[in-house]
Amino acid sequence: MNPNIEEVLLAEPRGFCAGVDRAIEIVERALAKFGAPIYVRHEIVHNTYVVNELKAKGAIFIEELSDVPPGATLVFSAHGVSKAVEQEARDRGFEIFDATCPLVTKVHVEVAKLAKEGYEFIMIGHKGHPEVEGTMGQLSSGIHLVEDVADVATVSPLQTEKLAVVTQTTLSVDDAAEIAAAVRARFPRVREPKQQDICYATQNRQDAVKIMSPQVDLVIVVGSPTSSNSNRLRELAQRLGTESYMVDSADELKAEWFEGKGRVGLTAGASAPEVLVREVIDRVRAFGAVSVRKMDGIEETIKFPLPKGLKLDDIPPPGHIS
């Protein structure tokens, strides 16, 4: 027990974004319309709780399309897929619903448009992340990945007259800006997106942590280890000088983290449901927290439309994960 925890400060906004809400709803509505099983390529979003809840409802998560039986219904995850995966899925004759976040799709559209004009690309992102694989897979060549400033010095485009930069949507805003500055310094004529690629939800959650961190002694981020944007929130708090930990569930909290901590900040990545935040609050109360206060912050009202075929009134509303 730790009677020293005076207050838990809740970041605002936190948790689910519009793209995650939409992706989960696509799987739930597909299950309601077509029945189980529904196949999903890759984790629909990077959160263990969400994936397990959907598995229990009849979703089967796969990595290889060869694991999907003929005639099945297939959902692409929120991270997007390469042209090769998309074509293979069509060739195999699956009923396809694309849960790619519209903000990721925006990047894909920009890449396709500029590639037709002869552009090569520098992509700022993390190697192996499914969103990066999907975006780089929009082209067969001419897109070069940089993960940090050092990579910028070694990247070798075939030409620099027509060069554009794109970004993974879930990066650290500050890290991406630093890498983009290095790209500009080396390639002064590089074309940048009209609006930055990093999504509004990633930006808003990072901004909230920047406001919260100086006010607290400890930051807890609710998110799964595979979640890029959740990892960035923990790193950001740490960089701002506040001890921080990321947990997949309340069970991972350790009492010793809270010793001597008068005020605790709590946030959640864009793929982490609010139910997990509530469970963390309950556990921190058990450790001795006296009160919980929600910070002022941006209220997110954006909603993305569902794909055709899942908007029908005769589909019962899903028991949505929240």
C-alpha cells in the first residue's frame, strides 16, 4: 500500500482513435453479417485485449493468405497492406473488407500519385512494422526507408530531382521532425506532404503527455508491446524526465513503481480500450491513490465511414469493444 499517491491524472485525449474504432467495427460487423469465422490479416490493431476479444467472437488472425480457405471473408488490418498482398487476396477470390486507417490510405494515395510523376521516396519509419511494409509495398522500387538521422546520410536514391518524403503515421512527432530536418538538409529540394503524415490522434496523445509529464512523478501508459504509438508515449514521458512504464494490463503494475510518487499520470495508446484504463485506475486505487482527475484536452470528434457492404441497416449493431 502507498498512502502517498495523492492523485491520478488522466491524460485527455487517450485510448481509441477513429481509425481503431473503425477497424474493430469492421471485424465485428463482418462477423454479424457473415458469421464466424472471419479471417483477419495481421492483428487488426496492436492490442492484446482487443485481439483476444475478437478471437472469442470468431475472428481468426493470420499472417499468410495461404492460411485462409477459399471463399472466406478476409479483413485487412488497420495498418494497411502492400499491393502484392492486395492482389494475391483478389486472385484467391476472398470477400475482402479493408480496415486500413484512412490516414494510412492517404499516404498510399500520395505515393501512387507522385510515383506516376516520376518521384522516388524517402520513408521515415520503423523497419518491419506492418504499416511501413504496406506503404513501401505500394511500389516495386524507388522507396527508401530511414529509421534515424544516421540513415539519412547513407540513403541512395537514383535521382534527387524528384524526391518526396513520407512518414509512418504513429511515430514520435519530435523524432520524425528531427529526421525530416536531416532529409531536408541533405536533399533541399525534397517534397514534403501538404499535411504531415503523423496522424491527429498520435499528435494529440503526445501533446497531452507533454502537458501531463511535468505535473506528475510517474507516467503509466496502457498499451501492448507491439503498439508503435504506445511505445512512443512512454519514450516521450521518459525523455521529458518523468519515470514511465508501459503495461498491457493492470496485472503488470508493480507496487514498487509507486513508492514515493505523490502524483501519477495515466494515458493509453490509440489501440488500447478504455476498459483497460479503468482496470489500471482500480489497481492504482488499491495501491493507495486518493483521487482521480481528468485533464483538460482536445475532444476528438472525427469518425471514418465504414466500407460498402457493412453499412446495411439489417446488420445488428455489434457489441463494441470499448
